[in-house]
Amino acid sequence: PGLFERLWAQYRNETVAALLNDPEEVARNVRGISNKRAEAAAEKLRALIPPASDIAPPSPGLTGTIGLETIFAPTDGAEVDEQWPVIESTEASGVDRAGGKLLNSTEVRARMLSRWESVFSQRRHAESVLRRHEDSLLKLPNVTGVHVGFRRRNARGNEESMVTEDLECCIRIHVDKKHDMGSAAFADERIASPLPKVLDGIHVDVLERSYVTFDDSDMVPLGLETPFSVDTRADPVIGGVKIANEAAPANAGTLGGVVFFSDSARYITNRHVVGASGNVLQPPGSSDPNGIIGTVEDSEIPTLADGGSIDCAIIRPSGPREPDLVIRLVSPNKRFVPNVLTQTDVHRTRAFKVGAFTDRTSGIVQSVNAVVNVNRGVPMPNQIIVEADGPDPIIKGGDSGSLLLVQSQDPGTIFVVGLVHARSTDNRAIIATHFHEIQNRFGVTL
């Protein structure tokens, strides 16, 4: 019973999908379950599930029990309509489109379920191929990141073939800029050879996108991104508000929320927002004698010498204002619970953040283990990518430090899955570190 409770707490309705898709990952994430035990459970489940050709279209009651059944379904706590809105994207994400036509969700789910086994087998192969080529790809000066995603073989096909036969896993290589073969950029011998179109049988899709914590035009050492306008004073201090280091008040970012260390409250944000030491102001630039809300206690950021995957700072509260377990623009009385995004969330789970600059925005999880080169500096492994699924930006400068959240099926519970620390230069993608890595490094809880 204890093992089952931990397994259920981690994966909920995705438990079956998690075991079938990646039993080794289940063993890593759930205390007390070995690789051998997880694989044995997966084998028993495979024996119980009929062949893909015999699986009937899913009923509403099955939603969430097998990953591909709802691979395109937004999960932001709202019911999914029979006709979904469309997304402008060359990568299948949340929902898809062809020629502006809306897709019937029931038919799409049934057709994708029929391809469940083959698609996830292909994804596992693509992940192993990417791991073999990752280092060499990231050494190329124009490459800013890599991850495994989906692509459409025939982007002009009809909607039926596009979301079924045409959908395949691919390796996505992110670049600063796509160059034509005749471009002057090819005078640089380091990028004289074009990127491969196929790696070990897996097609490559090139995505023009760079990732930053701040704009080059700002050149702010501690990390910030855009000039700020003085924000409202928060009393008590809550998540989603503007903060800055007292020594650099123009470097404003977002206070993610409240965490606990040895049963004492702490604030969490990014190292590049508040630095490695000093007092933290809320709001930034405040002339209020009680404007200081705390002092940086611990922090970490990737370096050229040691690498790393975490950009985080922990702040010890001080001053008359008390911390409150509330995040701005999130309904009060919510329970915040740590959780882990896995491969079963890719292309189907909606995540959101509350940033000091763009407020509450959401998008679809595109990767849970991407390698992203932020500020063209140190490649950061095992990163979460969340892409906008509408026309508006999902993030802008000043949102760094916000928590990445997912609405649970329980309306009273919000899952904390990551810490936002970077964005794409087109403001269409959020980059976040897994929250469980923050917990392991700093020993904090919720």
C-alpha cells in the first residue's frame, strides 16, 4: 500500500501511462520502486492491454489513463470542447490545425490512441539518438538547444493524415538563425557544414530560436531584462510580485512564492534576479524604510567551469511584512504541492506561471528534458520548455523567478513543477528548471 500511495501521489491518472512509457523513470521518481520492479509491472500491464488495432475509441471516462488518449488535450482545469481552438505551430502541441480547419477531438484521440505503441517506441529511440549526438551538436556556435519533439511529415496534408499517419517524433535543433547555403555566415568554417537532416534514422527539424535571461541591449550583470515600473507594495509578501536586489534596483524580476527550509519560511526566485548576496526590495526602488523583505541566503547559477542546470536564489525573510502562501492571480485557499513533469506530459499538459511583467500566462509542455544554451553561454540540461498556444507572448523580461504551475484535477490543488529562469527571444517559450531539482539542491519543501 505504501508504494502504491507514493506512485499514485506522483502520477495520479497517468500511472499506467508512466509505467508503460518509461518504467526506469518511474523507478527514479518514486522512492522504494526499483528498475526491476517497475519493468515487471510494465510487462504485466502490457499483457493486460489489447493490441492497438483492437482498442476502441476512448470513452470520456478514460481520459487521462493512457498518455496518447489525451495527447492533444489542454488540461488547464477546464472541460475540453468537442471542437478545439487552433494553434499556429509547425510542431504538434496541445492541438493542431490544417488549412484553418477545426479538428474533432474524439476522432483525433481515437486515431492517436491507435498509434500509441509505435509513437512512444519511436520517442524512446529518438531520445537515445539525441543523447549520443547531444554534445557534438551543442558545440556548434549557432546551436542554442536540442530536444525531442513532434513534426508533421506533410504540413499541407489534410487534418486527418496530419494528426495520424503524418505525425512523427523528431530531433529539434534550436539555432540563433537559419542560414541559406549562400549566406556569408558560411564563411565561418565552424558552421560551413549544414546541420544533418537525419540522425540515425530520426528526422531533424530546425527551429530558429535563442534563449536569454536578459536582452543584450540591457547588459545588466545581475540579470534583468527590462526597465521596471514601480509595482504595488505587497503586504503580506506573496508570489508573483516584483523584487530586486537593493544594490541593483533596476534589475527587477519576480518573487516566485514561499517555500520552507527546516519549517521556516523562505522566498524563492532566480540567482540572476537578486544575485548571490544582499538585501532584497519589494517593490524595487522603494523609498519605504520597510521596503527590504529579506536577504539572499543561498543561490546557484550555471558557470562555464562547472556547468549546471539551476538558476535559483533562496531568500530569508526579514522586516515587518510576513510571508503568505498565496500567489498573485491564483485563487486563494489553494494547496501547493510539488510534482514532476514526465514524458507523459509532453504535448498534452498545460502549465502556467504568474510573472511580475506579463501576469498569468499558460502554454503547452513541449519538452521535459531539453538542453538549452541560455545567453549563448552554458548549456543547461534537463530543462522544461513550455510554448505559447496563442498569439500573445507567454513571457517577457521581468518574469524570471516565477514558479511553473499545473492545475491538478482536484480544483483545490496546484502542482509546482518548475522555476522559470529564461525565455525565448521571441517571447514564445518559457524555460524552467524542474522543481524537484531545486528541492534536492536547497532542501526546501512546500
